[in-house]
Amino acid sequence: MNHHNTPAQLSDALERAYMQATLTNTEPVSITRGITKAGKGIGRFGARIVRSIGRHMAALNDARARDVRYTHSQW
């Protein structure tokens, strides 16, 4: 028997136990909580990128200012 081509299936007892645990969960299912969590994560990631770009631009401006002071040229 070729085990590589057979799909992985749950046994009947395990499937029943899984369904019973799922159906007896009294907590209401809400997609809002997941969307809120994802939105906050995306917001934090975006803020991190903006701060990183700001630091990079500040470093470039600082380097240009130092260069002008040393060479007395305009940029």
C-alpha cells in the first residue's frame, strides 16, 4: 500500500471528539476581533517603517550638513 498518496484523515473517534469540543465552545465567534488584531499589527508595522524612513532621512540630512560645513559648498 502506498502511504504517500493517501490523504491524512482523522479517525472517527478523534473527529467526533474534535467536533464535540468545537460545538460545545460557548464563546461567540467574531471576526471583528481578528480584523482588529490584524489592523493593529499592520498599523504598528507601518509606523515602524515610517520611523525608519524618518531616521534614514535625518541621517542623510545630517551627513549633507556636515559635508557643507567641511567643504563650504551648497547642496
